[in-house]
Amino acid sequence: MKYRRFGRTGWMVSEIGYGMWGMAGWTGSDDLESKESLKKALDLGCNFFDTAWAYGDGHSEKLLGWLVRANPVRKIHVATKIPPKNLEWPSRREFKLDDCFPPDHIEQYIHSSLENLGLEHIDLIQFHTWEDSWIDDDRWAKKIDDLRRQGLIRAVGISLNRWEPWNGVRAVKSGLIDAVQVIYNIFDQNPEDELFPACAAKDVAAIARCPFDEGTLTGNLTLQTKWPEGDWRNTYFVPENLKSSVEHAEALRPLIPTGMNMAEMALRFILNNPTVGTIIPGMRKSSNVEANISAVLKGPLPEDLHAELRRHRWDRTPTEWSQ
């Protein structure tokens, strides 16, 4: 495994981290399988694990806590997220701090997550939704400072709405946060416009989520793809999105080099950007863990292929289904 410096925290984190939403928010999750996958990732050098209270109302956090406690001598960077008080994803411009993250709510969920994890502190606590206008209300920052002084958290970050990387630039430039989590992949290259330069200037770590565009960039989706009832992907891949997603993925196939698949190409594309500290694909099965880590170990893509893929940028705007 190769490691990158995680912004001003100074942590050295694995180039591939572990996104844990699928262990509680998607159909087909199995705790025994999840634990095997988590242990496999740790054994292969992964040391950054990203979860959230909202992933199964703390269930995913409990799985991560199990992993940490079962491996007391190994350094595991624990990242989780505070849910917005109104439980609305994504955030909307009219939401105020009191709608989502009043100080007492922040403290309540820090303690709730610590209880789920069974740990004494959280390495990275993130706001699970964000509006840059909240920078003007410093109550959240004062509460975070208080919790940091108590030794309950080490660093703070924000998780940005889908297709809105501009909505975190003020937070990064403020110097009040240590990390920002954003969708970044072959299609979603817009964090490069403003967000990543701000991160580089302020030494803020960037976490790249959705490297496979919710599955599109695995190359496995077709117009006939369906998911079990209750699966979140049914609400995202509505017919118009599924059709467009499949078309965009198919346009990439001629570019895949011999001996490589689309998923590997997607992960390695992200490695070409030095601002990214870690990539957090969802990995529910040991086979996913092995494949993704194997891909990342091959390093960034050749520059000519990377340049060709950059032409497949797909700028999208939020809709009622994009969440």
C-alpha cells in the first residue's frame, strides 16, 4: 500500500480508504461478510475508514468500532459524520445552522457516535451536509473547538452535496476545517476548478468519494439493471439517469487498455491528482477489497490516457433524484 499525507493533520493515510455506507444503507449487507472485508482491507494496508451515524442509525459505526478494538496495536484512522438535525439530504440553500447543526445537536451526536464506536475519540468528524453560508455563524466552530479541547475529536471536515463542490470553497479558505469530502471521478472533475486549488493552498485534505459514480464506472450497468426493492440505487438510477449513465460509460470502453477494466481505470484516474489524500470506494465483499487495492497499487494512469479521459468530464446539476 502507498500512503499520502492527509493535509495539515500530518496523518499518512492509505491511497485507498474504505467507504462503509454499503454496509448499512444498501440491500444485501451481511455483518459477517462485512467484517471479513474490513479485516481483509486492514491486512492489505488500508488504514482510513469512513462511516457515518446515518449509515444504519449507527450500525456501520459499530462495525468499524469492532475492527478498531479487535486490532488495538494497529493505527486505524476513524472518520464518521454527524447527521443533520432535520435529516434532510442534500442540504438546501435556505437551511440555517439551527435546522441542521445547532451546537447541542453536534455534541449529542459526537457522544452517540463514540458510544457506537466504543472508542474514546474520533479522528475525523465530518458534517454530513454542508452550506457555505454557515461559515457566517461561528457557533458550530466554537462547539468543535470545545469538543477538540476535551479530546473527543482530532480533526473536523465537511461532506459536500452531490455536484456542488463550489459549496465548500469558503469553508476551506476559512481555515476552520481540516478535510473536505467530495465526489470526484472521471465524470465529476469539477472539484478541480475551485475546490482542489483552495485545498492545496490551505493544506486541507481532500477525500474522493463515489469513484465509480455509484456503479456507473464499474462498467457493469445496463439499461436492464435493476435493484431489490428498498435499495437506494432505485431512487438514484431513475430511467433518465440510468440511460444517460450507461451511454457515458459505454463511451469510455474504447479507451480501456488491454489487461485493464473500467473500475481499475476509474480508480487510477483519481490517483493522478496529487490533491486527493484518499479514495473511499464502497467495498462490501473481500473480492471488491482485493480488486480495488490491486488496482491502486499500479499507480496513476499514463499521462496520455489520463488526458484522454479528462475529455469525458460530465457536468451535471442537482435534481430531485440526485440526492
